[in-house]
Amino acid sequence: MCQQPTLHDLLRRFARSHTTVMMLMLLTVLFVWPHQVHGYSTAPAPAPAHKRLHLLTFDLDDTIFPIGPVVAEANDAMISRLQTFGYNANNDEIIAASKQIRNELRQAGEALTYTDLRKQSIRREIMRLTDLQHHQVDDSVVEDVFDSWLSARHASADKYLFSDCVGALEAIKIQHPDAIIGAITNGRGNPLFMPSVKDFFHFCVSGEDDGVFPKRKPDKGIYEAALETFRNLRDEQSLDSLNWIHVGDDLANDVGAAAMTGAKSIWLSTEEEETELPSWSTATKEEMDRRAKLNDSAKKHVSSKISCLNELESAVMHILSIEG
């Protein structure tokens, strides 16, 4: 005959079963709950849905600052410096000299950097105001005046940076900390000499550089030079899987030319399209007609279009997601 459990036996069995239940509940809390609670998960993070950005390059003029007021202030500084040497210079005369020099070069089938063009224009203005011949103009004065122009250009570019430029660069640095950031420009602008943005940029390639000139935009040579600079910075041996995005305001120079070297392009385009050349431009009508055709051809290479730099990070992520 089975013996009936005493009250003591029943209490002891209950205690054992209760301990087991509590242990199971504790294990559940420790190993299951953390994986299911948002914001506190020990489960592996899902793989990103986009590729990693390796290289981001920018045009400068009218992309991160407006070129009009920048050149105007640089020209004022140039005239002021000429006046300190006793020359009552006139900027309109210097522009006219630049156009004349370019016409002479075209007829001779020769090319000249923008730097040398401006220096020759300064020299001719001094010749116009004096009885000096070309070889009699003091080279040190020409260099001094040009340096004043260039320093003012950098300072003015920094001063007139688009209001959303720094914020856009900060966002890129946060979201893509390993990306190399560079500038590709035909002229003498250089973000490495602009205090507000110099810490964001790793390099600047100019159409004036030795080994680049005369292959400036829209020639792909200047973009190939940028790739070489990137390769040296990153010690990259293969660029087959490079994720490179270029940002610029010019369809022919930025979008079309960058596409020839494998970059995806973000076109910065405002609603206001300029129909007239700035007064300081030395471009001919033939050059502008040729540019218009290149612009039309480049439109098919636009990967993303933005109207301000505030939209840059979203455009970059969109391109990387599509490519991913």
C-alpha cells in the first residue's frame, strides 16, 4: 500500500518545482529577451544595403562657392596692389588684354595656363601705363601682384562658401569616415588654403598642375590624375571595384568628363540658369557652342541631381544603394 505524503514532503516538492520555474524564467530573460528588444540587441547587425564610398570629389567654382563675387574681390585686390606700385591700373583693360592674348595663342595653336595668362595680362597693363617694353617689366612686381590676387581669391572663396557647404561635408565625414575627399578644378582655387573646409579635403588636382596641363576639364586627363592621387593616398592597386562619386555644377566639365573615367556624378543645378558669360570670361562663341553640345550629351550620365549641398548626403546614399 502506497504511503500518503506528509505535509513536509509536499512543501519540499513545491519548493523544488518553484526553483526550476524561476531558473527557466531567468534563463529566458538573459538569453532571449535582449535579442528582441529594440535598442538593446546582442544579435549581429544586418549587413548594410549600400556599398562603401571610397572617393568623393568636388568641383569648386559655383559648386561650393559662387565664383562671381570671389573673382570680383580678387580682381579688386590685384588692382589695389598695382596701385601700391604706382600704377593706376584698370581691371577692364586687364580683361581686354587677357582676351587679346588668348586670341593670339589660338592663331598660333598654343595653349597657356590661367596663371600665365593672368601674369601676362598684368604685365601688359603695366606696359600700357608706362613706356616699358615686355622684357623691361620687373618680374618680381608681376609675381607680387599675382600672389595678391591668388591670396584674395582663396580668402574670398572661404568667405563666400555656400551656407550649407560645411554642414554637408560634416555629414559626409560622419556617414563615410573612410572616404577620401578631393577637389578637381581647372583653375587656381584650392580648398586646402581655405580655413573653413581645409580639414575635410585630402587633395586638390588642378588643370594648372604639372603633368595635368593642358588636359583640363572636360578632358578626362585631369580625372585620371585625380585617380592616381587617390591610388597613392590609399595604396590601391586595383580600381575595378572603386565607388567614386563626383559633384559639380557643369554638365560637360563635371558630369560628362567624370563619367569617362568611371565616376558616378551628382549634378548641382539651381533653377536659375545663366545665359550670359561673366565679364571676365575669355571664352569665345565657338567654345560656348561646343560646350552646349557637350552639355546635352552629358545629361544621360547624371546619377543624381541636387539643388543645394544640403541634399548631398541623401544623393550619395541613393547612388550607393543602387550600386549595392
